[in-house]
Amino acid sequence: MQNITGLNPKQHWRRLATTAVMFAILTAVVAQQPWKFQLHCPEEKIDLHLDLYEESIEVPGLEAFGPMNGYLDGNIYGVWYVVGFDIKDDKNATITIANDLGSEDQKLTLTQNSDSTYQLKFLGYNAVKRAQGKKLVKIPSELKMIRKK
């Protein structure tokens, strides 16, 4: 006996099972992208938007350059966009960001902590600053960040 798909019941169930397995695999692969998220530092009011798998993020003010891998913004001077990265493993990555003028760059490490927070640490001289009154002042060289919902 055949159904409307033109397959007998055994073929029909085999096709359904194969489709279900493929869907489960696809869902698992998508879920295993630990470097695609938005982070927020509540103390400093700074956000980090990342997708280290593809250039899919529009950077505010830099839309003419097309999608990028991410950016840092919030209570800082300007927008800093991702220009390079090295994923060490599921919990550690090194990222290079540049300011929106392209005149300065900054290397940082991002580490996932055991409590599901992230530690962002600027390496070397910290070029990222914020406006305070009429002055530009450095932000802390380490930030504790949480996933944004």
C-alpha cells in the first residue's frame, strides 16, 4: 500500500527517521557555536557583539563596510570593530579590534569562566577609552561580562 508521497509505509517511516536525525544533527551543530553571542559589562556599561564564525554583524556607523565579525561599544569613545581573531578552544579566544577611525587597534583575550561569565582582558597598552567630562580616560584593563538575553 502506498500513501500520497508515493512511498510504501516502510519507506515513508525511513524517510521520516532520516529527516529527524538530520534535523537533530543540524541543531547540535548550530548549538555548538560558543563564539556567537552578545556580552554586557554592567559595571562599565560596555557591550561586545560577536560572531567569530561568519561576518554577519552590522556595525553601527560602519554599515558601508558590510557585515563584520563583531564590535565593542557602549560607554566608550567610538565603536571598536573586530579586525582579527584566533579561537583557541571553546572557552578562550584572542581578538583584535580597531577604532572606527582605523587609527588604533587593540588586542584582547576573552575567556569563559566556570560560572558562565566571561573575562575580557586588554593586552598591552589599553587604547580603548571613554569620555569623562572633557577628557578621554582609560577604561579598566579587565572586564567581567555576562551574556545578554
